[in-house]
Amino acid sequence: MKRARWIVSLAALVVLAGGVAATTRSAPQPGGRFITDEQGRTLILRGFNTASSAKGAPDALPELTKADIDREYRDMGTNFVRFLIMWRAVEPQPGTYDTKYLDKVAEWVRWYGERGYHVMLDMHQDVWGSGVTPAGTAGNGAPTWATYLDGLPVDTDQPTWEMLYLEPGVIRAFDNFWNTTGEHPELMDHYAKAWKAVAARFKDDPAVLGYDLMNEPWGGSVQGPQFETGPLATLYRTTISEIRSVDSDSWIFLEPQAVGVNWGLPSALPYVDDPRSGPPRIAYAPHLYPLPLDLGDDYTAGSKDWTDRTLGWWRDNVLRTADRLDAPVLLGEFGLDMTRPGASDLVDRVVRLSERAGAGVAYWSRDPWSWGPYDESGTATPLVGVYARPYPRAIGGVPVDIRSEARSLTVTFDANGTGPTEIYLPAAGFPDGGRASEGEATWDAARRVLTVRTKTSGRVTLTITPA
Ligand code: IDC
């Protein structure tokens, strides 16, 4: 159990670096803030990370077709995609932005937009970049010209890809990016300006909801609060200011340090100002990978209890950080091998937790594999059944409570005149659509969306049952 020992020591380190783990917070409520659409309706986002296959692809685009998106919609009624983009593709040479790549991304965005999806562009990286490990393996994201290992080694023979983060060369690549070494003040500026190029391209695209500035930031030799309040906050402030110089309306999604926070430990990410006129559009987009499952356990027996405790910490700590950031929450990644015992129970549990917190969810990932909705042969995994649930895609007000069951959905909200409310109803529980407890409802059988016009002010409790 070399791997388990390593991860546990890493966890201990992080706890030490991060200070005391959280005390519990009583009765978490949906945060005060929500991601909204152009009409001002609250969006409840449900979808997938699309896709890991983009990481190693020469064109940095996912291996998927329009028909795949159609199938995903038909089976699960998703309205959101966390779409992976790569810095190496945006800025292949220093200061040169690849407009052909951005055009191709725009084509994908159009495919999603035409199908009613909101797109978040996620500047992905794992283990820095392909300059660290051979292309197509773990490392992805950063361009090779921005990769400075300073001759330090990277032993690619590791029990899991995450362990690569501890290799001296990888730590140095990050230290050079964050300019902890003092040798590369230019790299963060390049990153921020690459984002500006992306934002300039997509600012007027109605299907693009916003930008996830960096996947799973890793501090190199600076960890925990020192990292999050130091170089990470600096990168975010610089990047936000570049984005806002061309795009004042898109949402900006911030991730905490991944290690530790993915397991439910607290983040020290500070409040970051949004220099736009009007209310800030900064959201908090942490990931969730409970440690017992990272260690290879299933969501059963003792590991289930431990995981459930982890989920409680995760929720409390995420809501606390979101309060500090004054930001709505999006669960940007969570996922597991759907062929393992208890996997569907965990998905159910996490979706409910997100519902109660008013948070969106992007499952990892949309690739054809045992974690995804369809396996390598295209056969649906158990994920499809558990992820297809009734949910309010858009709400004409501020949510107070959302509760879904297989054959019912209750949405309580304070109406604010932005309606109508749109509800997705899966075929399994609602073969003939739904009946609304109040308001005027229209059923779109092709899209499986029930549009409900309720009163436009005051508290509304809307219950949907099968028609
Ligand atoms: C994983 C892919 C895997 C790949 C690895 C490294 O599923 O095929 O080898 O990345 O590139 C994350 C990352 C996300 C990971 C995912 C699952 O953000 O890129 O994808 N994960 O391991 N953080 C925690 C888990």
C-alpha cells in the first residue's frame, strides 16, 4: 500500500499547512448568490466535463460528435458543459494566439448553444503540461515554451498520475510559473493575456457563460494559505483584470488549491474584487474527490461512513469559502468508476447535496470509459440512470430550496419577475411530462422541458408530479 501511505502523508502535510480543519456549520442553506442567465433567472447547471480526450489530442479538441451531444441531452437533459481548453493550444508560441483553435472551440460552443447548453471554458492543466511527461500521458495544459524544469528530474513511473505532482521537475515548473524562483515574472502575465485573447473571442457568444481560470491549481513548493492568498490570488487578480478589459459580463470561476480541498479540507482563497460595473460575477468552482475513494475504496461499509463525513466537511467548507468570496458555487468536478459497488449511491448523494446548496454540477467526465455515462463500446453505464433527474434548469427567482425525487420535484423560490421557470423531466419518472402545482405550464415533449409561468413576486412553492 505504498500509494495509500503516500497520499495519507500528503493529506497530513496539507492539514498541517492549512491549519485546523473546519468546525461544523449548522444547517447550510443555499448561498445568497446564484449564477444567472441573461434574463436574470437563476441557473441550476447540470452537465459534464468534456472531455479528457482533449488533453493529449494534437488539436486539443475532444473526441466527440454532435450526435454524442444529442444522445447526452436525450438521456439526461443536461444544460451545461465544462469544456476543456488548453493554454498550449491558445498560445502555441509566446504572444501568438491561435485563432484557428479558438474558431474550432467556437464551433463546439455553437453545437452546445444550439442545443440549449451553457458553456464554461476550463483552462485545463494536470501536472503542468506535456513538457513534463510524454504527450498523451498525465501532463497537459501548459505550452512547452512555458515549461522550465531547470534540469530537475521527473520520474514518470508513479503508482498514480497525481503522484507526479511531487516530482522535483514538476514542482520547479510550477515554482517558475508562480515566480517563486524569481526567474520568470513573465509567465503569469502570458497566462493572463492568453485568457484575454479567449475572452475577446467569446465575450459576445451567448452560449458562453464564463471562464474557469485554472484547473486544480498546484502551488509547487508553496502550499496551503500561503499559496492561495499569495501567488494564486495574484494570478486571479491579474487574469480577471485582463478579461474584464475586454469582457465585462461573463462569469469568472475560481478554483481553490486542489490538494486537500478536493477532500473537504478548508480553502484559504481570499475575496477577489470584480472590476465590472454592476454586481460581481465571480463564482467558486471547487472539486470533490473524497479521500477514501482516492485511496481505491468503494462507497460501501466503513468507507461509506468516512466518505459521508468527508462530504459534510466539504459542504461546510465550500459554503464558508463561498460566503467569504460572496460567490455562487459550482461543483466543477466529481466522478468515480460507475462499475464499482455503491457508485450510483454516491452520485445520488452528491447531486442531492448540490441541490440543497443551490450549486451546479459538472461530472468527470464525458469520455467513453467506466467513469462516464457510456463505456468504450457506447453502452450506458449506471450513471445515466442516476444522473437523469428532474431539475429546474432556470428559475424565475431566487431559490430557497430544491428537492428532487424520482417522480417529483419541489422548487421553492422568491419570484423576481425574471421567469418563466424551466424544468427538465426525465422520461423514466415522467413519461408523459409533468403537472405543476401552480402557475401555467407548457410541456415541450421533444426537449422534455416544462415551462412554468408562476406569479412574479412573493414566495413560490412549485411541485411537479408526473402528468
Ligand atoms: C484524469 C483522467 C486520466 C488522466 C489524468 C491525468 O481521467 O485519464 O490520466 O487526468 O491527465 C482531476 C483532474 C482531471 C482528472 C480527474 C480524474 O482535474 O484532469 O482526469 N481528476 O483523475 N482531479 C482529481 C481527479
